[in-house]
Amino acid sequence: MTAVTQSDSTILIIDDNADTIRLLSAMVRGQARVLFATNGAAGIDIARLQRPQLILLDVEMAGMDGFAVCDVIRRDPALRSSAIIFVTAQSSPEAEIACLDAGAVDFIPKPLNAAVVQARVRTHLRLQAALATLDGLAHQDGLTGLFNRRHFDSQLATEFARHRRHGMPLGLALVDVDHFKLYNDQYGHQQGDACLKAVAGAIREGARRPGELAARYGGEEFVVLLPNTRREELLTYGDWLCSRVTMLDLPHPTAPTAPAVTISVGLCSMLPAEGDTPEALLHKADMALYEAKAAGRNRGVVAGPD
Ligand SMILES: Nc1nc2c(ncn2[C@@H]2O[C@H](COP(=O)(O)OP(=O)(O)OP(=O)(O)O)[C@@H](O)[C@H]2O)c(=O)[nH]1
């Protein structure tokens, strides 16, 4: 494997012929960072590590051929966003159709023509960039820029299973803006939206540890997923999050709690065991949030140990 040039995109060439690799690299090196592998298995390993936008895949290779490599890559969810272009000397319509049916996005015929290769690569890099943007938007909340509920739900399921496998405690914080109806009544919906954006910013910047994920759970409710976090660590986290929002100093004169916008936080940590569900973790955090509201708001409450 070698890096030929640096750019935002990465192209992986998988080919067992060194001359073809040299030729293809020279043709596309101005368009992206170029990596290469000289057999299918090594190519798959590099793809998993480097997540290239494009893979230029030789069909006829000794050992694992291009179709077998394509099959492994297409089945790997982690490589969903890597597009495959087959490179082959077989240019019959049947061969072309077989490449596309195997899951490739395109087909480059040999002998290689530099202008054709570059045009195809340019087009697919552009498409890949557009897809990546769309993919990002599909996971984002439009108002606050935090992750949306759908993304959170899927990450929660993944993390719950991972924490169960590794015997680690998974923490969760449910955040609700206090007396937000009164805020909207006082300032109008538009300023209410601006307030939610500011609160979301404070929550996002507070999610500093690797793997922490902040999302908008709905309306004026947010959620933070806290990997490998014990109950004791949550005791200060909730109040710390509250203080981050208080420090925004957003006036809220009609709120009975305080003259500024505040939040309440319900927290829970669970060591997931067989039979436990993500819903149970959410439910416990929700109950703790209810307690925080009932106890006067602007505070964090951690669900008790079982
Ligand atoms: N501006 C704005 N308001 C929203 C949005 N989503 C929900 N809301 C408002 O948030 C308010 C939530 O009110 P409630 O659930 O009664 O709770 P609250 O007034 O915050 O009171 P407590 O939660 O008990 O402290 C409602 O008035 C909703 O209309 C949004 O996207 N933008």
C-alpha cells in the first residue's frame, strides 16, 4: 500500500498486475489519494481500514477474482459507501452486465484510455461526495444540527449490544428544556427555535469524550449517549450539563424556576444483561427526568441502582 497524493477522496486500486497499477495510478493521482493492493484479500483489508470512496477492481486476478472481492465488499455494511468500478479486458455486453449486476457502479475497459478513466473517476467521485452529503443530512436534525432521533435509536441499539458483549456500563442522559412553553409564549416560536439551537450547541460542546453522541430526541428534548460510563460518573455530569445551559444566560423572565433558560436531566447507567433492552434504559432515564422536574427543575437526577 502507498499514498501517491493527498486529497479529500481516496481511490483504492486492486490489481495483481504491477504495470496496470502503475498506469492507473498515474492516470488518477491528480484526482484523489491513491492506494493499491496486489491481491483481493489485501484489498479488502485496506478497504476496511481506509474506507476509500472508489475502488478500481481488476476482474481477472489470480486467487480471489474481482467478482469474489466485490461480493465480500458489497456484503460488508462498513463498506457500504465505497463504490466499485470494474476494470477488465472483457468488453462484451454480457461481461459489462455481469459487472453491474455484481454491484459495481461502472466498468472501465482495457486497454486503458487516460481520458476515459479520468472522466469516469471524476463522475463517480462527484456522485460519492453528493451521496455522503445526503447520508449526513439523513442523520441530522434540521434545526439544531445534532444527530436526529432515527440515528440515535440505531446507535443506541448498536451500543447497547456492544456494551452487553463487553460487560461495560452504558450511560444515557435525557435533557428537557424547562418551562419552554412559557418561553415560546413570551418570545414567539422563532426565538424559541433560536433558544433550542443555543441549548443544543451547549449540549454538543459538552459531549467531549470519544463516542459520546448528542441527539435531538424530539421537540425540546435532547439525549446524550455516554459509552462506558458508570452511575457514579453521572452524579456530577447532569448538574454540569445544567450549568452549561445556565451559563448561556438566555433570559426567561416568566419561568418560575429561574430568570434564565434552564434544563432538567434524567440520567441512567446500565450494565446490559441478557434480556435487558435499550427501551428499559430510556425508560429509567425518563423516570429520573420526571423526578428532576418534580424536584424543582434545573438539576440532574440519576436513576437509582437496581
Ligand atoms: N419553538 C419551538 N418550540 C417547540 C418545538 N418543539 C416543541 N416545542 C414547544 O415546546 C413546548 C413544550 O412544552 P411542555 O411539554 O408543556 O413543557 P414545558 O413548558 O417545557 O414545561 P416543563 O417541561 O414541565 O418544564 C411546547 O409548547 C411545544 O410547542 C420547536 O421545534 N420549536
